[in-house]
Amino acid sequence: MANINTRKSVMTLLSSPDCVMSHCARFVLHEKGIAADIEYYDPANPPEDLLELNPNGTSPTLIERELVLYDSRIIMEYLDERFPHPPLHQMDPVSRANTRMIIKRIDQDWYELLNEILHSGEKKSARAKKMLKESLIAATPIFNAQPYFMSDEFAIIDCVMAPLLWRLPSIGIELNSVSDEITHYAHRLFSRKAFKASLSDVEKEMAELPK
């Protein structure tokens, strides 16, 4: 890996290769065409120079000159503001606030269940898997209402949703067993050039890209 001084001279995103939160940030990077180095590391053995900048060694960590960010949602917001074209947020404050509330709800309702599935014991994981599938099915009308998540245009919420939906097959939830509407929505996201570019080698094995 590059040393700290080198990283400070260019934008660098340090990522675990299977981290769903990092995947969201990588999707934004590629969607906006930002020139940045993406460095993968083993989260069980984070490099020492990363720990100097982020003592928690968490993924993702974004480094740009003297700036160090290590919260995925903050990184996504920063990238959208730092590189405003194409915008992934609507410009008016009310719409931006509503978007942030929706993402918070997605994190609380769906990402927390995904985290339980990935990191809990068998019994708790099975319960979380059932809850996640049922919750997604219950939200089918939202996915069916517009081409993207509650929007006619691709936006930052879709960068949050795509990595979660991509992981469903790898945790035993087939997309086509959830709903056709969610499957079609997911395929619209997975077909984007930026999404394909955002996948690590590990993530490429989790599901199949639409043909």
C-alpha cells in the first residue's frame, strides 16, 4: 500500500473487499467519475498507516490531503458536495433533508437486519433473514411506483440500495423470490456501468450481473 504522504497527495478510499458500507461509497465514486485510488485491505489485519489515520481501522476510510473521513454516509455526502456534477442529491434543502431521513430509515430497517444476518448466530440470523425478506416484500409498492427509489431519476438513495440488494443471493434470499418489481429495480441499478466498476473481486462472486 501507499504510504501516508502519498495518500495525502491524492484521494484514496481504503476498503474491505466485502464491506457493504464501503461498496456504497465506491458506487458513488464511480457514478460521479471521481479520480481516486481504491485500496483493499484485510479488516482483520488493517495496515499500520491506516490505523494512524483512523484508529478504528474501519471500512471505508476516505483520505484527501489532511481530511480523513470514516463513515460511509458522510463520505457519500462529501463526495457529492465536493464533486457536484452529476448531482446525486436534489438541490433544495427540504428534498435533501427528506432524502437523509429515508436513508436513515433504510439503515435502521434493512441494513441492521443485514448486519445481523452476516454477524449473528444461526438462530438470530435466520430470524433476521425472514424479517428482511418480509420487509422488502412489504415495500414492493415503493419500488413499483417510480423507476428509481421514490424518484424518477437515479440518486444517492439508489447508491445505498444497490449494495444491499446485490448481497441478497449470498445470504440466501433470491431476488426473484422477493418480488418482480424489486428484481426489475435491482437490475436497473446492476446494469449501470458505475455499479459494475464498483464491485471488488469478492463482491463479483456474490451474485450475477444482468445480461
